[in-house]
Amino acid sequence: MAVTRSRWIRIAVIVAAVYILLVVAFESMLGYFQPTGGDSIVIVTTDDVGNSHERVISRRDIDGNLYVAANHWPRQWYSHAIERPQVGVASEIGGAAQPYLAVPLVGDELERVAEIYNAGLVFKFLTGFPPRRFLRLNPL
């Protein structure tokens, strides 16, 4: 029995829908459970009306600098940090935040940090291959 073109299209749509649901479920679980550990910090950003928002993210210390990455589709915290680069950084949720300046990476620094901050294929697959953005957090 020959498989028709419309049947292949239906199969492709079903596979795509299942994958999208997998990514949404994985990202939702990460957001809900807010995993914390030795390499996690809380970044406090401010939106355009002055409301502050906390987000738990992973940190990397590289050559004496503090770096963070937007590795997921939910990345409003990153947009807030770009628009208003003075952010707060705390070691725990509800903890006292210290002032930092968020600096987007470019050029050689971006390439070097992206290579060190490798997320791995499984993680990229589970998160839907989002574009990655990096910030260096400079203490103020």
C-alpha cells in the first residue's frame, strides 16, 4: 500500500505537534520547579513600568567574570536586562540583591563564552533549539 502525500503531511504535522508539546512541557517544568544549586543565582530585572521580576538562572565564572545565558524560549528577563542593564543579583530567592551592570557579549568574548557554556545536544533538543544570548554581569 502506497503512502500518499497527504498522509506524509499528516504524519509530519503530528510529529511536529508532539515535539512542540514536549518542549512546552519541559520548559514549563523548569519554570515551575526553578531548579537551584551551587551554580544558580537570582537575577532581578525591571520592566518598562518599574515592576521588578526575579528569575533563577545558571551562572558561570570564567576568567574572574560572571556570565549568564538565556538558553530558553522564555527569556523576558533577558529583554528587561538589555533594556535596563542595571540589575540585581542574589544568591537565593528573596535574598538581598547586589547591583550589577548587564553587558551583552559580542565578538571574541561571545565566541569564547559560547564555547565554554556549551549546553549539549539533548538540552538543546528538549528546549526547542532556542537562540542563545549571553550577558556579563559587572558588579557596580
